Amino acid sequence: MVSQHDTAPAEIPPPALQRSHALFLDFDGTLVEIAARPGLVRVSPELRRLLGQVASLLDGAAAIVSGRPVDELSRLLARFPGVLVGQHGLERRRTDGRVVRWSAEPALKPIRAVLAKFAQTHKGVELEDKGVTLALHFRLAPRFAAECIELVRRLADASGGALEAIDGKMVVELVPEGSGKGGAIAALLAEPPFIGRVPIFIGDDSADEEGFVVIDRLGGTSVHVGDGVSSARHRLGSVAQVRAWLAQSLAR
């Protein structure tokens, strides 16, 4: 989480990507612009090619680390040869194509109906049921932002420690306690082909802050995308700048 001591990261781009790096990339808001609904996002052939070239440069030590389910990432990023981490670390598709999934937290079962009813009675609010996590989107109904956040946080508090709330950009999610992108990144860095490499993590919202902390602790490079407060030490101003940084690194 972002602390009160954190500030907007300086406008210092990360160093150019090297073969010795391990690269971890958030998806929405980092590689693609955030859409009104998650299902409206499209990935261009050019971005797919770029990510494939990056993974090749790093001998496979490239991973997409997202809140989206792995099956969605696989569809959107067809033929991406790196690792896909979905649902904040609760799903993982390895380089050999094998998918590892954690079981759903039982505490989520009764909450589904509560959030579904809330979404039905608040026009523009959308419940995204991802199996092991639940996300309440309010991008189309920003007037309900405070209600959405308060409800999800209250449900997390009532779970007795089984669940936690994660704020994103116009979305708040319920995830099992102990999950998170930071833990997923740390686990990958202990395995081939990531082991022994210097990590870089690029993300855009509060769900990525835990990852920045892990990366900085390990002597890597943390990069926040866009404006706003973050613990990351570097910043790229937009999705376009992230793509340009990747392309420029390949051109070196």
C-alpha cells in the first residue's frame, strides 16, 4: 500500500532493458489503456510482437502480472512466450504452458450475492466475478465510488481476516488475504528463468505498490505509470511511454 510518506515518483525513466534483467509488467493501465469495461480491451498485433521480442531478449524472463484471470490474458496476448500471472498472483501460466491455480476462498461464496445485488441496484456499477477474486467496477458510475469502496472494505473486515480489499483505478476488489503481486514476483525470482536476474516491475495503481516494495528490497527498478502518489522510484508518464521504452530497449 502507498504510505503517507510516499510522493509522486520523479520523472526519471527506468534504465534501458538489458539481457540480465527480469521484467514484470502490469497489464491494464500499463500496456493497454484502461477501458470502460474490462471486456472492451483489445491488444494490437504490434503490441503482441513487441512483447514477444522482449521475452526473447530476456530468454523468457518476462511476466505479465495482472488482476485479470490467466485465461483472459492468454486470449488477449496470444502466443506470448513468457509467464502470465493472474488474479493478483492466484493463477500462473508457466513458460511450458502449465497453469497453476489456487482454490477459491470459501468466504467469497456468500459475498457474491451481496455484490451482485448491489451492482443490480446501482446503475453503471459492474461486478466482475473472476472465480477466486471479485471486482466491483464503478468507472461508468463514479458517483457510487464511495459506496462501492465502503461496501467492499466492510465485507473484507467481516471475513475475519480471510479476505482483503484492494483499490484500483475506478475498481475495488476482494482477494484472499496473503495474495498479491509482490509475493508472486518474489516467487518467480526464485525460479528459472528469472533466478539471478535484476528485476524491473512496471505498474500503474495501488495494486502494484506491494510489487514495488519487493522490487526495491531486492535491488531492482520500480516504475510507476502516470501521475499520482507511489513508492516507485521511477516513472513513465503513460502507456505510450511504456511501449516506447520497451521498443527503445530492443533497438539498442
